[in-house]
Amino acid sequence: MISSIANSDLVTLFDNKPRWNLPDYRRLGFHNLHTTARYAFSLRAPRVLPLRKEIDWTIGDRPEVARFLAMPHFSAFIVVRDGRILYEAYAPDFGPEKPHSVQSITKTTLNLMLGRCVAKGLVDLDRPVKDYLPEIGIGYAEATVKAVADMNVANDFTENYDQPLATIYAMEFAMGFRLPPEGEKEGTIRSFCCGITGGDLTNRTGCAIYKSTNSDVIGWIVERASGRPLRDWLIEIVEAAGLEGCFHITCDREGVPLVDGGACLTVRDLARYGLLFARNGEGVDGRRVGDAAFIDETRRNPGPPMPKPRDWMRYSRQTLTDGTWLGHGGYGGQYMLANPDTGTVVVYFSVLENKDGSDPDFSGSLVQMMAALAAQ
């Protein structure tokens, strides 16, 4: 018998993290997650949205911008308005052609999908999840679709990155982000979601309770209600955005895409994607992949506020908003923000190398800088 050894990138080591997500390796991991995760696929558009450079160098001279571009964890930054690149910058080890893990920014694709399902009468936000997914477990069965989309559900899944035993880390076995313990069977994203438990699912905290499994449940509802696989929905989004490079997304062993955080894109292509929100769901060549009324409602009637210190923004239908911009952050230091009023998108890539890969104080001030740029 020829013996083998475990893939070193995916072995769980310190602080209940696989090697690729440890601070010493995280930057390399985020720059290459599409080739590090066990399962992934990629999509490419047949026609590309051109981006013309019209650089405004004063953007980089602003102290609040220069501060974030000088941080050691910085990877890339871009400001795009109506197809024009107003500013872009890259770290020495990165560049415009390199994909980067965008983590939970991936969730925003569900706003586009869910909006169309609601507009077509395929999904009623006020109905319980069990009406669409009879097999779902007690952690979601009685929750409404709207509550799940707004991160407004209380169940036993936890996603506190400073807690090594948080449930999100156990989910990584099903996501293909790490190897299961020796002798244990690898699960799938949807079997994991079905196993989540809970009692009274009403959120009584007054704040959003962030749970990535909410996104996977919404994606499953979209697929079930529409009769179309998520891959087909993603193809339409990629084509409407007019991406130049590949839209990489990790998946589980059954091929279910990780819509809660598996996408990897170049910074320019994430800006192209963000322009879909700046245009209220309209893509290139007249392709529409989002519902304008749903996107407007996402801004005007948002869900619960985020916990302090980011309580000035609210979670709404798989996006974050302050009532003007729409956006989302990603674990490890990414953010995408789109302002439909000005047609501007701002994207920031970075890889935090602290123990938890998360810092609410950093992300809050980053979003304020990006929102101010997008508003002008």
C-alpha cells in the first residue's frame, strides 16, 4: 500500500484554525483561496464592461484614504463611478489581475436573487422557511424568510470569530475549508444547516445576530422556489456585471456554491459587480439581475442595527446599509460599498493578520471613509 499524508493547508492546527487561515499564512491563503479550498468552480462573462481610467490623484492624498492604503494588511483599493476608474492602488504583492477572497461580500448576490424571486411572486418574505424547505431543522423552520435575510434570527449557530469553538468553525468541514477529523465523514452545507438547533427563534437582542448559515438557507430557498440551480443564478449575475476575469466560488463536495462567503474576484471585477447595485440591478446590454424596487426597499426599510460600535449601520436583505449606500464586509478585511445616488462603487481588499481575522473598530472606520468617497 502506498501511504499518503494530509494536505497541510487544510489541517487544523492552532486556535482551531486550518493552516491557511493562521496569521502567518492568512495573506497567502486569501490571495489563493480559489485554489486552496477543496472544491471550487469558476464562471466567466462573454462580454466585458470596459472601465476607463480617469484618475483623480487627490483621492489618494486624503489623510483618511492614505491611512488605509498604508496599513500593512492592505491588498487593493479602487473607486469606480459609471464605468470610470477614479482611483486604484495595490500592495507590492498584489495587482489588478489577481483574485482575492471576498468572503461574506458574496452574500450580496442573494439580494439580487431574492429580489427577483419576490418580484415574481415565487417567495413571500413573511412565510416561514419550512414552507419552502420542509426538511430544514428546528433552527430555521419557524423563522420567516425576511428574518433570515435580515440576520434577525436567534438559534444555536454562533459566529464569534474570537471564540475558537464557535459553530462557524465546525461548518468549515462541510465548506471544504479544512479536513474533517480522522475517521469522520465530511458533511455538506445543506446537511449542516438542517442540523442547526434552536428554541424560540425570535431575536430579542435589538441588534442583528450575524449568522452565515442564514445566507445558505436563503440560497437554498431561492433554488427551491425558482426551480433553478444557484449556479445558473450566478452565471446570470456574472454576465450582467460584465466581469473581465473569472468569478471563482468555492463549494461543497456536492457542488453547492458557498453563497455565504466563497467568491474570489479581482478588485476591478468586484467593482464591476458592485455597479449592479449602483444601477439598481441593471447589468450590461440591458440585462437585469436585481429588482429595483427590492433594492430600494433594502435601503429605505432596513432590518436591525449591527452591534456596537457599528450600530449606525443596519443589516437588510443580505446587505448592510445606512439608508444611502449598500454594501458588505468580508471576514479578514474586505469591503464593497455601492451608492446608487451617485453611481459610485468603492472596494477595499486587505488581510488582517491578528489572531481572530476580525476587527469591528477597523471595519467601522473603513466603511465611513468609503461612504464619504462614494457620496461625493
